[in-house]
Amino acid sequence: MKVKQYNFLFLIVFVVAVVSLGGCRSDKPANDNVQPLQPYEELVTNQDTVAVIQLVDRFFGYIMEGHVDDAAAMLYVAGDDIYDEPMLMDNEEMAQVRQLLETIDIQSYRIDYIKFSEAHNNEVKVTAVIEEAHDGMPDITTAFYFKPQDYLTNWVLCLADSYRGQDAIVDNDSKDSLTQKFQNEVEEQLRKASEE
């Protein structure tokens, strides 16, 4: 009889231990740098991504073709919240952007990532190559940060302005992993398109 009591007690202790250990398991992904989807991100479609990419491509296309005025005319000043309408730059702001763009001879560019957060608060990082790698020297690059806004179902391109307090929405620790994720998604889309 005592053996049955010990077996029963052992079985109860074993079940409690298994349940306790199973409760410690986490379903979270192992990478702490990956930011969870925000509700707005779940609403963003491929069409939104394509629209933002086309804006960036047109902006840099103008610059590389020497149409700096057209590139500067594309830029808006970001609104602070969802109810603020993005405004075209005034003459002084446009002159400053034109002056900056005229001093940089952009050879090529690549979109590092697009991060959708809210209709009025998104981020695109673009690396522009000023001088191609040569003689063992790496590319000379600069980064552009844009804050594209979805205003009344139209995407507009706003230049991020840290002077006005427009902080980046992607923290520095996540930028590299977000860049890699974006590049993988682009490669996957290109692969699918080539298979069709």
C-alpha cells in the first residue's frame, strides 16, 4: 500500500513539475530587436509599399538627371499628427533643399528599409552613393531619411527633419535587422515575379 502512495505522490509531483516548466516556455521570437507589428502596419498593402518606392525612385531619378528643382518640389513638410495636412515646402525651405541636393553628386542609391507605423508617421532610409568604391576604398555614401505620409489615400514624400524634432521611428539597434528584412522581402518579390 505504501508503494502505491509513493507512486501516486511521485506522479503528482511529476505532473506539477511538467506543468510548471511548460508554463515558462515563451512563444516570443528569439530576436529581441524585431519590433512587433503595429495595428497600422497590418493595414498596409503591397500597393502602399510600391507607391512609396515609386516616390523615392522618382525623387532620386530627378536628382540623378539633374532636375534638382523637380526633386525639391516633390517634398512636403510632415504634419505632426494624423489631422495635420502635409504642406509643400515654402520658398526658403525649398532653396535650402535645392542647395543641399546640388552639392551632392549622387551616383546611385538603394532603399535600406521602409517602416510603416502610422498614416502620418513612417520612415524610409535611403543610402545614396556619392562616389563608387575604387582602389580598395569603399563607397562614399550618405543617408536620407524620409517620412512618407498617407494623406487622403495619396502618399506624399516628406523629408525627415531632426531640427523640428522629427525623431526616427526605428531605433538604432533595429536598423540593421530591418534593412536585412527589407532586402530579403525585395529579393523574394523579384524571385516570385521572375517565376511568373
